[in-house]
Amino acid sequence: MALTAVPGVFMVAALGLAGGVSLGPEAPVIGINTAIVFALVNRFWPQINVGLVMMVSAAGTIGALFGTPVAAILVLTGVVAAAKSGGVLWDRLFLPLLSASTASVTMVLLGGQLLKAPVSPPVASTLLELIPAAVLVAGLAALVGLLGSVLFAPVHGLFRRLKSPLLYTTLGGLILGVLGVLGGPLTLFKGSTQTVEIVQRAGEFTPWQLAIMVLIKLAALVIAGAAGFRGGRIFPAVFIGVATGLMCHALMPQIPLTVAISCGALGTVLAVSRDGWIAIFIAAVIGGDTTLFPLLCFVVLPVWLLVARAPEMIVHLPEEPKSPEEPKPGGRHAG
């Protein structure tokens, strides 16, 4: 992203997130930080590889956002492993890990914490007994996330028929306002604080009320992204997954609350992000119980088979045809 675009993206992201748009801060913040770091490095150390600059910048930002370097390394492991370069994986992750660790420590010292874990009771049942219920909750939450993924491209196309960004973002904002009135304050904003609150007030909601909140939050996420607001999908997906887990717990109280919310978060985040590592990490943070790690690692496998070949929550715009007078890469201008 060009440096000239940074102020505009920053203002749009700040206004949207502060105004209650159901998107997280991760996407625009990563874009802004990467643009600034790349410009500085390219100016003073142009010999440094562009890919390395992008990875280090993204790792630092993710480490700061989640308050731990673990999330950044889990996200980048797949990227680094897929890159066609030699060397041991650990060596190639060393600098991104250093960046993520430094940013995480800085965020902790500043007192910032974006992903908050609700307090939930410990699980008394054995892991083997919990597998069927855990797969059921995660699978249902994944289907909710896939519903948003399927609707995203058509809704994006409908908004783009208005041509002007002023028109389709204004219409999106109006729809989000109506959804906020219908769903109430819990369905607004990125969802981190609201996730904690909804778990703390779990006994106050009926399954029907939770289902309505899930659908409204899902609709708000799709509308916000499709209408052109700047933000990420992870934090809203966590709220949707946790609310889905609470709904399952309300319908089937024999499912432990901690298992319900952690597996719900795992399912929706996996469907939205298509990253098993980040889904397991967030599910573990939400559950707050390290003994659930084996269960979460098992549950992610069948749920991945469910979402792997389904549509993603992303739109690939067709490339604009090049002008006949535009020189081809690596060649000479014929004109």
C-alpha cells in the first residue's frame, strides 16, 4: 500500500471501528504498519528482501494485536513453509518471532489487550466423553461461518452495482445501523469485549435470543466487509462462534460451557480464516484451559474437512486489461 493511502485507511478504520462496525482492527493495522515499515526499509536498506520486510512487519503487528508472539508464528508458519526457499523452518521464522515477541512485550507494557478471554468453569468430564459434543458444536459453528462465506460474494456484487463508494458505503452504514438497533449493543463493534460479556451473562439468554444475535452479527460482518468498510473478520467471528456455542449449551446443558464456547470459536474462526493454527490458538485462549488442547486438535480435523473446499469470505476482483501501449514486464516498449 502506498504511503499516500495510509492516512485515509487509518481514518476510515478508526471511524468505522469506533462507530460500531462489526469488523476487527487486524487487517487495516497490518496494512498500515507494513506500508510504513516497507517505505522506511526501502529508503535506507533497499537490499533487504521485500518478503522478509512484510513478514517481520506482519508478525510484529499480529503479536501486538493478540498480546503474544504465538499467534503470529502460527499464522506465518504456513506462509513460510509454502515459500520456495531453502533452510530450516526455525531459521526462517527467527526474525518474525523476534519481531512478534518485541511487539507483544511492548503491548503488555502499554497495558493493551484486544483478545480477552472470558472466565469459564473448568471441565470435569474426560476428553473422550466430550468428543461427540465438541465436534457437533464446532461443526455447527463452522456452518454458520460458511453461510457468511457463501453470501459474501453475492452481497459484495449487489453493493458494487451502485458504482460510487459514497453510495454503497452509505447504504451499508444504514443497514448496519438497523442491525445494531435490532441486535442491541452486544452485536456492535469488533466483539472482543462483547464476547466476555455474553459469556458472563450466559444464563440470561434463551437459545432463540442467542440464535438471533448470531444471525445479526453474521449479517453485520458480511454487510460491513461487502460494503467496503476496512477491518478484519477474526474478532467478529470469535463472537459469532462463542454465541453459537452458548446456544448449543443452552439447548444441551450436558455440554460443558468451556467446551461449548471454545469449540464454537474454533469452528467459526476456521470457516472464516481457513487457518487451523489460528483457530486452535483462539479456541484455547477463549476456553482458558490447557487440558483442552488434545480435544481441540482432534476436533479441528473433521471440521477442516467440512470447510476446506467451501467458498471463502473473500472476493477476487478480475484484473483490468492492460493497455496495448503498456510495456510488458521484462520487455522493451514497442512504441
